Amino acid sequence: MTEQNENAVLPPKTCSIERLVTVKADVEKVLAGEKTATRRNGRYADPGEIMTLEGRQFVVEKVYSQSLGELTDDDARREGFNTVEEYKQSILSYHPGMPWLPQMRVWVHEFRPVEAE
């Protein structure tokens, strides 16, 4: 990702941050520190926005677009999986009949815990 893309003006959000991470297994992975990113077909948050899960806060650090074909195993690990294939199978299990198209673009939301001051 280039600096130019990172600083590009983002389109309007399509959903609210409260809907960013809702699957129980994913919430547990975020709380355990195993998931630091989530991909959605729309934009759910702005950088700097706070997501609250079970009373703990996480700040969204980056929001950018990526094609499914660009995913790496490192990306899958940030999603809480070991490999792209493992991540792919999980996503397809949530969305029966959805094709996995390498050219399909998704919005990546990267976040980290808010440190107590």
C-alpha cells in the first residue's frame, strides 16, 4: 500500500462501527489479541474511531481497500487465521453460495486495543 492510498479521501461509511465485529468467535479473537483486522464489503469505520467489545475499547488505525486476490497469510493471521485458505473457508461458511473472486474488493479495518492511561 502506498502512502498516497493511505491518505486518500475515504468514501462515506456504509454501516456503523458497532457492526464491525459481531460474530462471537471473532469477538473472542479480538479480546484475546488474536485478531487485529477485519474485512467487510463496506466501510464501517473511520481511522481514529473507537470500537467497544465487552467493555474493552479498540481504536481503528487504518481503513483501506484491498482485493481478495491480494490477501497474504500475514493478512489472514491479522484476521485470526493461520492461512488465506483457512480465512477463505471461514468466510464462505458464513456466506453460503458467495463466490470467492480474486478481483472482489473489500474494506480492511485495522485496529488495536486502546491503552489505559
